[in-house]
Amino acid sequence: MGVVVEQRDEELMRRVMQGERAALAALVERYHAPLLGYLYRLCNGNQPLAEDLTQECFLALLRADRYAPERPFKPWLYAIATNLARDHFRSASVRHAADEPEEHWLALHDPVPGPEELALAAEQGRAVARAISQISEEYRAALLLRFYNGLSLQEIADALHVPLGTVKSRLSVGTRQLRELLTAAETCGDAQRTNETTMTTPNTRERPQADRKVS
């Protein structure tokens, strides 16, 4: 089993095509977590949907009737995942909305030691989650593949079936949109905190004394 795990993705996929379940198990072990994380964020934090699509991705490997070993496996796998998500949201019976609580966005993050750091990380994670969910799918997919899954620009181009220049453009536009959304959210949060502070600050001005009675 150890020898199988150390093999290249392309060789493992070739062995999957030959019916070797051990090779498929190695690919699942290698890619289940990152693929689930990608689909989880691409689907606006809908964890049950992400889990279903992840399973569909690996079933697609079993159903594949051909695979060229010279073709890079990683972008091919993410292309399958992206297409499955797109097909799901394009279906008439599905409404593209985030139905899961915001805390689900933090489920795949490593815990941060210390209550203050943990609270800060959670707040930042929720802000990024909300911002990413507002970006259109084409820009969101490019951002996730690049910054969450570590794909190269060429691998992203292969996964999304777009030219390399389009990938660079989507990353540039998506990054700018994400920055603007985070800045707007931070400004709004500062204004809200200021307003709350003003409302809760006691009025320390001395009240006028009641008129004395004249005897």
C-alpha cells in the first residue's frame, strides 16, 4: 500500500482505469480533504452539498472510460469538481443560496490557540466567507483554486478550461472585488460599533435641580 501512495497522481489514475481499488483509495486519501474544502467554499458553505459533490467526483474517476497519463491529473480532477458544481446550480430545481450558518465556513480551519486569537480568527473567517460568497462563481473558483488549493496559473487554466490570460484577469478582478468587499464590511462594522458605543454611553451631564418650594 505504501508503494501505491508514493506514486504520481497520473500513474495512480492509470491503475484506477485498470480496476485497482488500492490506487483509487490512494487518490481519495490524497485529495478528499482539499477537494471537499474547495467545493465547500464554492457552494457557499453548504457542507452536505459539498460532501455529495466530492463523492460524485471520485465516482466519476471510476466511471471514466479513458484517461491520458500525460495529462496532469490535479487540474483534471478540479475541472470535474467545478463542472459538477456548475451543473448543480444551473439546474432549475436548485436555488443558488447559502443555507448553512456562517459558522460552517470555519469548519475546515485549524483551531487557533488562545481565546482572543480564536475570536479574532473566527471574526475574520466569517468576514472572508461573506465576501467570497458575494463574488460571482467564475471569479470565486479562480480565487479558491489559487489561494486555498494552491494550483498554479496553468493548472487553474486547465481546470476551468480557459486561457491563461483569462485566469490572470479573473484573479486580478476577483482579488480587487474581495478587497473592496472586506473594506466595506470593515467600515460598516466600525460604524456600527461606534453607534453602539454612543448608545450605551451614560449621560454624565448634571441634571438641573428641581425648583425649591418657597415657604
